[in-house]
Amino acid sequence: MMDLRELYQEVILDHSREPRNFGAPEHANRAAKGDNPLCGDRVSVHLLMEDGKVAEVGFEGRGCAISMASASLMTEAVKGKTEAEARALFARFRAMVMSDGEGEEGDFDDLDKLNVLAGVRDFPVRVKCATLPWHTMSAAMDKSADDVSTE
Ligand code: ZN
């Protein structure tokens, strides 16, 4: 039987090889670019916000498996959510990858599939890869014209 860690690895590889929601939705009305110079990850996130909700979301870019898988998983997680829900999810995700994995804050069952990225907390350099797409989505929601850098 596959252990949990292997299963997580499978999901990450699957999403990095075949990213979901890759490309810009045709009618996207918000976008931002992000860049993680430490690893060379670049991602742009495109959103179609309608009635305060993420009606469509897509991303483009290239980078390591963690950044691509995180972007892919993020698009699945935020689609259909309100702006507030998507931002709250980002806060939870960031708490997860930055937690020490112990105690109450170590319990992130509510994040469902995003839990596959919890392991990056053991690799501080990888935390930036995992959070880059989320920072970029948040910047797109802010309608910020500025590019995002994790530096
Ligand atoms: Zn990376």
C-alpha cells in the first residue's frame, strides 16, 4: 500500500506534468505576474471576477514542480469561491506551509487536496515556490499593476 507521502508526491507530479486550468480564460478581467528569483519560477494568474466570485481562473508560466503543482491546485481550489473565501484560503494555505506541523495549528484538514503541499514546510526555500501562485492571485484580486516578487 502506498503511504501518504508517496500519494502526495504522485498528486504533485500529476499536477506539475498536466497542470489544470493552464492558460488565460478568454474573458479574464484581472491578472498579475509573479516571480520567485530564488528558484526561477514565473507565473501569471488570470481571473474572471463576476459578482464578487472567481468565475474563471487560469495561470501561465514555468517553474519547478512545486510551483506548477501549487498553481494548478490553487486554480481548482479557488474556482467558484468569493473573493473573501479565496483570500481566506490563501491565509490558511500560507499558515499550513509555514507551520511547524505540531499542535492545533498543524491540523489543516479543511484544506483538502492542498494538504499535498504541506511537506514543503520542511524545506523553507520551497515555501516560496508553493506560495508564489497564491501571492500572485491575491495581487490580481487587488488589481495591482505591480508584479509580485517573493523577494
Ligand atoms: Zn520553485
